[in-house]
Amino acid sequence: MRRAPKDTEESVRKITRRGLVMGGLMGGFAALLAGRMRYMQVDQADEFRLLAEENRIKFSLIPPERGLIFDRNGRPIAVNEQIYRVVIVPEDAGDLENTLARLRKIIPLTDEEAKKALEEMRRASPFLEYTIADRLSWEQLSEVAVNTPALPGISPEVGLSRHYPMLEDFAHVIGYVGRVSDYDLSKIEDPDPLLRLPQFQIGKVGVESKWEEPLRGKAGNRRIEVNASGRVMRELDRQQGISGTDLQLTVDSQLQNYVQARLGTESAAAMVMDVTNGDLLAIGSAPSFDPNLFVRGISVADYRDLTENDHRPLANKAAQGLYPPGSTFKMVTALAAMEAGVVTAGETFYCPGHKEVSGRRFHCWKRSGHGWVDLDGSLQQSCDVYYYELALKAGIENISAMAKKLGIGVRHDIPMSAVAEGIAPTKAWKAERYEQEWVVGDSLNASIGQGFVLASPLQLVVMAARLASGTQIEPRLVKSVDGRETPVKGLEPLDISPTALQQVRKGMYNVVNSSRGTARGSRIVAEGMTMAGKTGTSQVRSVVVRNQDVPWEQRDHALFVAFAPYDNPKYAVSVVVEHGGGGSAVAAPIARDVMLQALYGGLPPMEAYPSSSRWEVEQIRKDLKLREDLRQDASDRA
Amino acid sequence: MSYLEYNRETVPTGLSKVLYVNWALVVLLLAVCSVGFLMLFSVAGGSLSPWAEPQMKRFALGLVMMFIVAMVPIYFWRNMALLAYLGSLLLLVFVELFGDVGMGAQRWIDLGFMRLQPSEVAKITLVMLLAAYYDWLDVGKTSRPLWVILPVIIILVPTALVLKQPDLGTALLLVVGGAMVMFCAGVHWLYFGAVIASGAGLVTAVVASRGTTWQLLKDYQYRRIDTFLDPESDPLGAGYHITQSKIALGSGGWTGRGLMEGTQSRLNFLPEKHTDFIFTTLAEEFGFVGGVSLLVLYVLILAFCIVSALKNRDRFSSLLILGIAGTFFLFFAVNMSMVMGLAPVVGVPLPLVSYGGSAMIVLLGAFGLVQSAHIHRPRGRR
């Protein structure tokens, strides 16, 4: 078909025109793209560069190694143990179910655990490590390691976990660590980011809790590059953290072990304190529990067993338990009266077995009465009426002040949980607490450590130590921090006349050693180790019935405070046996055994006991469950 | 002037045709494809597999195809236009019925050695048929309504099939590519005004239909529109791709971070980094300089095509070259706008650079047509 040339010319011209227009539009758009590129890449480059960095760089914390805790002889009581675990990276595992099935041939996992693991892994990012099994044996771990070619994505790992090698012995002193709870976080202002790590553990009770921050140390960190799915590509740099502070406590694990064993299944507390420097050598509280249970995460059943036990194994009776001190308080009353100048040591009072005050009759424990007694006799035989007389003369304010001077009604500064303040009552205290007038009967009750007076075994041992040393010695639990010795506090002499103190000490000597002393059965006959002490039996209820006839929880508390050697005091001991009965029968023998153990640095020879008690001591010793490793040590030293 | 009217004697024959190939254009294409190889090498972490090597093989295949197409006289291709168009329609129907589903759309026919996307072929066959149509049509009738409706139908049939897959990006390219040919053929301005107006109407309808029973687009397409309008609203979901893409592009700066140093692409923050978003990797690693260099290469290809088209006095050849150039332009313009956050994420690859067999071979085939038109252009009288 032929066309007119004109048409052709026109067609070509039109195409040229339109083609140029189109080309122009295209060129224009290309320029627009270039402009946009320039705007983003040049003008906004810094902003986008920052966003890109934020995308790829993440910080991750390196948990520091927790500080170790040793006893006074450098024996470890809280350590970090290597634990073996198996982790899996689901992305590398391929067929998860298959891999898990093969792993289960090596590590026993219940169907339930396996199912839970599978579910959790499917929910989480496939690049994140998942811990399948924790606390494996070395054998299991090595078997996994040998079989890694058949277990894609699975790798054996070594981590650190707190371990308490002394098991029950230090549960109440050291406490334990556990996972950080929401409650823990809510208590801390501006918490250390470490606390947010999923596996991180902090001190929950005891020294672990009170020294938490120094023990924890400082976290290190590493900058890592991650990809879009959060997988770690490489480490950019790393800053090592600072390990926690190591602590050395004043406790002696061998003595502690003995104390716990000696207290046995009783609900009881016993403390040993060095009167010369305040060192707490043993802080026994029975029954106890294994703190390692809490580190691993205690089972509901185990926890219920602990909380429902009427002997309260979780309670730290030594520092937080409060008991009426009973007759062990009589030294306080005696010193208060002598220091007030209202009585002298030789002055006698007549004990008819009771004392009539404002129409009420206050009994002596001995209904028939003690007759004429002076200070020495009153302590020896624990006459109550003598102290009623003293209380009437001295008044409660003097008694309370003396109690505080000797460490009762004062919160001692030791790093344990819930250290009790106790009560050394005054008129003002009662007015505030009960909105009631102080009556004279209250003073009489207080004079023999009943009524409002409450003291902890810790306060009782401090009292004994202060009486023995004549100084204001303060208890000390932390011996050194990272090798630096903590200062001894309270070496200044007590603000009490030395004569009065000596007279009281003499009384305490007679309690144990004189023929009529209440604790004569528990005397020590070894040369230079003579013990002085005071029994106490504090009433839990007001009606007097024979202890054997009432249920356990209504029986009297048995108490004993002591120091030895009498001539040159070294150790003070306090023992409280909840609902144990009489102080002389129950508490004093324990105190004697503990004291001898402390003095000898191990099991004492039988010759230290009076021949009359030896058979009994043998029997007790036979049943004693001491740690074999520590016993070996003791005999070496002996 | 029609092909029949010029002196056949002046058209080169046999091997001498090779001398008349537009070699500048070949070099430009090679350069662009090489940029693609380099980027595919880089996003694979400095490895020829899995992308760079297959891409090179396809490039070799495409290059051979380009020369074969180029050697065949352009009038043969004009005569084949209708057949090719109908063939591609058949393929589109076939893929609709039997194709493999990928990325939420039915797009591929698995040929064993490669996956063929009929929609890629349709882009070129559509341009061919339209060019042939206007070559056949009396110039005076170009703007008559009846003769305008016919090409519109020619455009809409493959568009409808592609939309059904659904592939919004390709549908857009088909419509605009076809419209460009019509525009160059000299259809009256008013028609385009009317289409743009009705297009605006359609957009309104699409927006209005959302959430109703007669919803015109799939939910994911609506979400893409939302994301486009406000990508920051959903940075981890729908807006993630575009946000990360902008970060990668922007962090490139003047000269980029260096080959394989782009953190965004290397650490997988970039989505589809070897296909639709490959330009961001280029921009991140070679910066503004690299990005603009590629843009310049593209513009040079366009320029060579347009010059060739305007010098060519054969109506079919001119329109075909302009149509192919326009389609090529749409490819890179839409893709770049997309990664720079100027257009919604519609799934258009970066021509000759993105990883993908169909697009590479079809585009090189199309440039074969451009070469054929160039080689066999009328010479001599006038």
C-alpha cells in the first residue's frame, strides 16, 4: 500500500515531536530520582547512618563471677561451681523433634519436659540459644560432646552456679541466692542491668543478701553485631567485668558443724563468740535446711515441708528469734542495782518462796524458798525473790539501761537477715506500745527476764562476752574483705565498776562449779578451762505444770549463757532450746559441749568432763553426725 | 514511510549486518549487567553462587538471543507481532490455570531450566503489536475514537490477566507502556487527559471499595498502599521493607561503605536484597556516586534508543524502539522510586540488575528488536 509522502512526513514529524516529549519526561523523572538520591544519601546521610548502626549493634552483658565466702580458716563455704548444661540453637538443629529424640537417648528427659522444650523453642527466635538440660554430670556432658556430629545445633556448655559445700551448716548465716524476682526489682531503685539477665541470681537471705552488691561484682559487656533476625554475627569488642569481692567470715566451719550436729533435731539456737575480739565463731540454728535447694529452684513439696514444719527450719533463730531470757537476765538486774548504789554484793535478802507486792504474790521458782541469800547465792541457786527485791530498789529504768549496755534491746550490726532488736522495756516504751502505765509487777517480771523482756541468742552471747571481758565488745561476722581485715569494735571497757563485774562473774562461776549451783552437772574439769555461766528457764505460759505433761509447744524454753576459761575468758556461748524444758538439764550440757569443742578446736578428751557425766557424753557423742572431712581436721589439730 | 517503500538494496545483508549493530548500546547493556553481577556477588557475601553465576549464564543466553533477534529483518518481527501477542496471551491464560504459585501470586511456568514469567513476555509483545497496529493504521485515523478503542482493548486484555495473578507492578507497566506507544503514535492529547481523569476515578473507587464485599484489590495490596502513605506507622510489619531500604540507601552517603561492607544488606536487614531491592545494596555500598552512575547508564541507554528511534523513518521501528525504551524506563523508574520510598512496593525488578531469568532474557530479546530495527532501518532516498 502506498501512502502520500505528505502523510509520511507528517507521521515522522509527529513521532519525533512526541518522542522528544517522552524523552524529556523520562529525563526529567531520572533527574528527580537523582535529586531524591542526593537528598537521602548526602543531606540525610548521618541520620540514616545512625539508624543503620542502631540496627546492627547490640550490647550484651557478661555476668561477673560472684565473690566467694570462706570461713575463718579459709575453708570455702560459698563457691561457684561449674555446671554442665546442654543448649540448642533451633535454627541449626534442622529437624528439632528428631534431634531431640536422639538427645534423649543420652540425657533422660521426661516426655513432658521434651514437649515443653519443643513448644518453647518454636515460640522463640530460632537463633536464640535454648537450655534443654541443666546440671548434668560430667559423663553425660562428655557423651553429648562426643555425639555432637549426630546432634546438629546442640552444644555442651559450662556455666557457673552458686554452691554451698557445707550444706545445712551455714544456711542461716550465708543464706542463699536465687533468681531475681519482680519483687526484688521493685525494691531496688535503678537496678543493675545484670539483674535483668534471665539466669542471674542474687542473694536472697543472710550474708549473700546483705553483701549482695560487693559479692556481685561489676558486669562486663561486649558489643556484638547482630543480623536482622537477632543472630549474633561477631563480637566487636569486649570489656571484662570485675569479679565480686571475696569475704572471709569469722565463723569456724568445724565448730559450726559441731554446733548444728549437737543441736540436732531440737528447735534451738546456739552461738559462740570470741570475747577478746567479738568474732562469732558459730551461729547455730536448728533445724536447718540445704540452701542448695533454693539455688536450683526448690520444689513445691520441699518448700511445703520447710514451711509447715513446727520447728521452723527456715527461721534464723540465732539472730532473729526472740525469747524471754529468764534467769540469764539476772546478771543485768544485779549489775543495775549495784551500779545504782542501792545494793552491795554482800547484802542479803530473805526468800520465803514468794514476794508480796501490791496485793499480788510473785513466786520464786523454789516454792519452799531459799532463805537468806546474797548476790552469790542468788545467782548460784537462781533465787527469784532476791531479784524482786533488787527491782523494787533499782527501778526499771536502771535495769533497762544496764540491759542495753550489755547488748540486750540493741540491734547488733551483723550482716544477717532480720537481726532482732529485742526488748529492754522502759516505762516510756510500755506507754507507747500498750498505752498503759508501768506497774511495779512489770518491774518484778522484768527482773527475772520474764514479762516484756525479750532477747535473741545473739544478744545473750554478747551479754556473756561483755560480762566476761568487761569491754563493750561488738559482735563481728565479717573477718576480712578481699584480704583486708575488718576492724574490731568495742574494746573500750564497760562503764561498770570492775568490782561489781567480778562479783557477778564469781556468781556465774558458782552456778557451774559450786556444789549447789544449778548447772553443776555441766561443769568442765579440764585445767584452765573452767566455765562460768547462768541457766535460764523461761516460761511460755503462766500456769506452772510439769513440762513432761504438756504438749511440746507449751513447754518452757531452756537457756544457758556461759564463758570460759573463767580466769582468762576466751569464749562466750549462748544456747536456747525452744520448749526444751529446764536450762540446767537441757541447755547447759549443750553449752558445755560447744564450749569444750571451741576451746579444744575439736572433740575434747573425756578427761575434760567430770567422771559422773562421761557415760552420758559418750552416748551423745555416739549419735552425733559430724562431717567426716572436718572431723579429720580436728583430730590432726588436737 | 512504510518498510515496503524504501530501497531494500540499501539494507545490509549477511554478516555485514554485524557492522551496523548499535555497538554503543551493546556496551551500555553489558555495563549495566556487570553492575548487576557485582551486586549479586556482593549480596551473596562475596560469592558467585547462588546468584551471580546463574545470572551470568542467563546473560550469555540473553546476549545470544539478542544477536539472533537483531539479525532477523525487522519486517519479519512486524509480521510476527500479532502472533507473538496472541501467544503471550495464551501463556498468561496457561499460567493462570497451571502456573506455580510464588509470593502470593501465580506468575511462573516452570520450564525446567528456568522459570518463565509470561507477564514479562507480554510487556514486549504488547509494544510490538501496538507498534504494528499504528504502522498499519492510516495516520489520519489515529485519533478517531473507534481506532483508539481497539489499541485500548489490546492493552487491557493482558493487563486484566496479569491483575488476576495478581501482579500490580506488571499491570501498571503494561498500561503505561502501551499508553506510551499510543502517545508516540500521535493519539490526541485529550484521550490521555480523559484516561488520567478516569484513572483518578478508579483510584477513588479502589479506595472506596476497601472493606466492602466488592473489594477490588487484595488486602496485601491495600496494606502496601497504607505503608506507602505512612511507612513509619508499622516499622516491624508492612513498613519494615521500605524503612530498612531507606536506611540502607541513606546510610550510603557520598561514596558508600565499600563493596561487601554494607551492614544493612550483609546482615539481612534488607529484604529481597538480590531482587527488587538490589538497588539499595548498590546505593549503600557505592553511595550516591554509585547510584547516580547506574542511573546515568540507564539514561544513556534511553538516549541511544530515542536517538535511534527518531532517526529511523520506518514507523513500526520508531514506535517499537520508543515503546521498548518506555517500558525499560518504567522498570527502573518504578523500582528506584519504590526503594527510595517514592512509590508503593509493587514488585518491579531493577532491569538487567536484579536477579531473575525471565526479565533478563526478555529484556535482552527486546533490545535485540531495537538492534534489528537499527540495523534494518531505511536508508537511501530521503
